[in-house]
Amino acid sequence: MDVTEVRVFPIDNEERLKAYATITIDNVFLIRYLRVINGKDGLFVAMASRKMKDGTFKDIAHPLNSETRQMIEKKVLAEYERELADPTKREQTPKDSAA
């Protein structure tokens, strides 16, 4: 399995949420609404999740092992850093890409 595309959409004016991300796996499977979060130990990637009736959150899709989670996080955070370094790329918002 390989993450073949990463798109990052930085968010301004949020304390913890820094960006949304979309990844494509093996050019055939798309996962949207991953989040780049600024946690107490630095940036991390939160998987797409849904709020349950009891107020907890449940991942919609997630890696089954730590190696895959680390690989996804590394690629998403690298793209996030590239996006911050080149603000001219910020033409499309997550709402534009949700279709």
C-alpha cells in the first residue's frame, strides 16, 4: 500500500486545528477530512471521525497498525509543511474539494 497523493488545506485562526487533508491510496482509494492537529506534544494527524450520540468520536477509517499510521502521518505533515512554505498554493478550500 502506498499513499500516492496528499492534499492539505491549512486553516487560519484556529488554535488546535491547523489543516484538513485528503489522501489517495494506490491511486484508487480516497480518504477525506483527516485533520492536522497541534497537540501538547506537537503536530499529529487525526483520522476522519464521526461524533456519536454519546458525544465520543469514532474513526471512520483508520490504519490497523502503527507503521501505516506513521507513514500516513509523515506524508501528511510533510505536505502541510510544504503548503505553509508556499502560500501561493492556497487556492482551493476544503469546501471546494468536497464534491
